[in-house]
Amino acid sequence: MVTLKDIAQKTQLSTATISRVLKDDASLSVSPDTRKKVFAIAQELGYTKHLTKQQPDGNIRKIGILQWYTESKELDDLYYYSIRISLEQRAFALGYDIVRCFHDTDSPLLKEVDALIAIGKFSQHQMAELARLHKQLVFVDFDTLADGFSCVTTDFKRSVIQVIDHYLEQGIKEIGMIAGQEETYDKEVTLLDPRLRTFKQYLTDRNLYQEQFVFTGSFTSQSGYQLMKEAIDSLGNNLPPAFFIANDSLAVGALRALQEAQIAVPDRVQIITFNDTPITKQVYPALSSITVFTEEMGIQAVDLVDTMLKKPTTYHPRMVKLGTQLTLRKSSL
């Protein structure tokens, strides 16, 4: 049987600190990273005693988490992994059990929960099907408010403007973008990247947009590599001195293509990416990035569900839009 002492040994913290973290003691002064680590190790070891509290009626309610990725694909995209982990930690802290499903909207397990949180991109048909299962439904990383569903999103527009303004302040007017293209979970709808929409509009308004500087593919490292190679080959000496790249996986591939071509980063080409997953600090040079607060996205989603369950008759759909932060490292000046 797993004990607090087992968790303390793995975290090198005292059992008293572990207990207070798992009880979500707000008066305890520890960093968010430490709290996250404690919950992650508790989950890894299978410790749940202090992570669940009974509801007033004696029953423990369940929240279903539907990840639009498969479990293996999620491990390749730490952005969505981080959102899910923070969802689970917050749910445990508020006294809920978790039912976890990967890329399976038809899972019978989803019928056994009291509320549902769907992570990723879903078609209108799928949203309607999920809503038939549960009125208490929240989407994460997808703006579904116009469809009548609560959601937690990121302020993409302001994020992109921050990047462009940073380059413009340096006097850089030729700015490229490597964008990603996604489909809904059921592949019924191809989605336009909101970052690309803002990038194009903001530069067009300033008569600076150049379509030949924009390259679009899938959100993978290999795609980033191929797209940057295409940019290098097609533009030659006209390769823009700065790029905004739509996520970290794309940026890692793009960086590799630049290095293979012996194009200096950031002296010849600057890079700023989006999401700021741990991989941005594991490459050289470390990648400047728009920091997205994935942990807070998970917390806000669970809090929305918690409100739905506690006040079902007074609840109406709402959107939580979280701001971001431009974090500069060695890949930009």
C-alpha cells in the first residue's frame, strides 16, 4: 500500500509538506512546479487517499476527460499532455474521480460520468453527440461558445501581435511564418489556424504581408523540417530574417533544417515559437516562445464543471480566455 512516505522519498519533501499539498492547502508556500510534481508522483504511485473528498451525499462524482489524441500521440505533444495532467490534478483536489478516454467518443465509460471535459478539436456533429451524453460539458483549447458550449481557450490574437510587434520594433519588416493545419477529431472539418489568420491580417493592415513567406503543414517536427527546407530552397537569399512558428514541434524541425543549411540562428534568422513546452529549453539555441499557461487551462476547465454541477439551474455557457506571455531566449534577439 502506497503511503505519504513513499511520495516523500521520491520528491525529497517532508511527509507533512506532501500531505498539505495533496489536501490543496492554499496557505502552504510551495512553487506551482512542486505542487505539480507531487500530484504527478502520487498519481504515478497510485496514491489517492488524500486526493478525493466525498460529496455531501456520500457519493464521489466522476468527471470524464476525453482527449482527442491517442495516448501515444499525446506523448508526442506535451502541450495536450500538460493540459490533461492539470485537469486531473484539479479534479482530484476538488474531490472528483476521473474517467480517462483517449480518442474514443463512443467509449461506454463516458456514459458513467457526471460531467465531461473534451480536450481538442471536435466537429459540430461530435459536439452535439457529446452534449446528448452530458449537459455538463466543457471544451478545452477550442472556441465553442458560439455553438452553445462552455470552453477554455488561449488569446491567440494578442499572442501573435506580441511576436510581430517584437520583430517590428527591431526594424524587421520581412517576417515569415510556419503554420499548422488541423482537422476535427472525426476529420470532417479542416480548421484554419487562428494564429495564421491574425498573422495575415495584422501584417496586411500594415502593407507588410508577403504570402511567399508563409508555409503550412501538419503540427509535427518532421513537417517543420520539410517546410523550412522548402523555404530555404525556394527563397534563397530572400529568406526572411525572422519567423513565427505555430508550435514547438514545428519549430524544432525548422531549427534542424536551418542548422543543416548552416544558417545561423538568431544572427541570420530569428525564431519565435508558440506553446513553450519543455522542449524549447532542450534544443540549441533555446527557443523563444509564447508561453501558454496549460496548467491554468486545466484548472479553469474543472472549475467550470464544478460550477455546473453545483449550480445546474443558474448556469449558462461561458468562455474563459487566458492571456499568454512572450518568453525570449537565444533563438531571437
